[in-house]
Amino acid sequence: WEREWSPPEQYAVRAAAGIVGAAIERQRAEQALNQSEARYRAIVRDQIDLISRFTPDGQITFANEAFKEYFGWNDEVLENKNIWDSMTDENRYRLRMKIGSLTRENPAAISKSKNLNAAGELRWQEWTDRGIFDEDGQLVEVQAVGRDIDEQERLRREIEQQALTDSLTGLLNRRAIMDQLEMEWHRAKRDPQPLSLV
């Protein structure tokens, strides 16, 4: 039936409508955010690059399928996996130094390292590590994106070896000898040592 609303009733109805409208808007925003996050995760999950995220103390928080397959880790293994435990002492030291150099102004660094893959082969990877910082500038997470470069490294070393040796004898060529001689000459000048050449 028709009735007139008093000013306090009108205020209460408007307030209730505002609350309901805000709740609906918040729900829509959450749905859009969830859809966006799902799209992002699907893109990252399907990449062929090795992608992981871990906290500064080494706890892995995310790894895409390529990363898990390459290292032979499944979700159950990842739950209890610490990134530091799976590294050689040298790689652990280098990664700690690299992570220590990350700042908000320079949040990314690139390096190469050798790690065991799922087949037990020691292979070269190139890693780009990016620091994720909180509003106080504290490092809270590191995102690592890697790719296997073992074949390129092997070819590079072969080419370097070929450039410095005679293909017939396998001995150092003139270029390699001159480079070595120059290095020894500078060392002899720096540390007063006699230098002989036969």
C-alpha cells in the first residue's frame, strides 16, 4: 500500500541501499581480480621458461610446470622444498650474493649457473632474478626465470677452444700464445719477477 516514508526511514533505506550496492560492487571487483589472476597464472604456468618464486629464506612459493618438469619436482615435493637445499655451495653463495644486491632501484640481476636436472645431468641455465619488495623496501620474494643454455655454452666453449688452438696439432696457436705472453708480461711488470721466453 502507499505510504509516506519519514526522513529517518528514508535515510535508513538509502544507507541500506548504499551498503548493498557497495557489497555488489566489491563482489564484482573481486571476480574481475580473480579472473585476471587466473589468466596470469595460466600464462605463467604454460611458459616453456623455468619460472619460480621463493622467499629470501628459500621457501618456494610458486613453480610453473616447466620448472617442475625440468627439475623433477611435483607439488608435494615443492611444499617441503627449500631452494637453498638443492644447490651446490658455490651456487648457493653466488645466488645469495645476487639476491643481496637486489634493491628497489635495481630489482633484477642475470646470472648463469649449473644445476642438476631431473635426469641427473649437470646443465647450464641462465637466470633472471627479480626482487619483489614491500612498501618499506624489504625484499619479500624473488621471482626467478630461467632457461636451459647448456647447448649454447657447449658450442661457445668449443668455438673458443677452436679459436685458440691449431686444428692439426691441438697446440696453442699464435693468437693464444700472444695473449698468454701479454698476460705474463703484465704480471712480471706488476710483481717484479724475471720473465723468460724459450
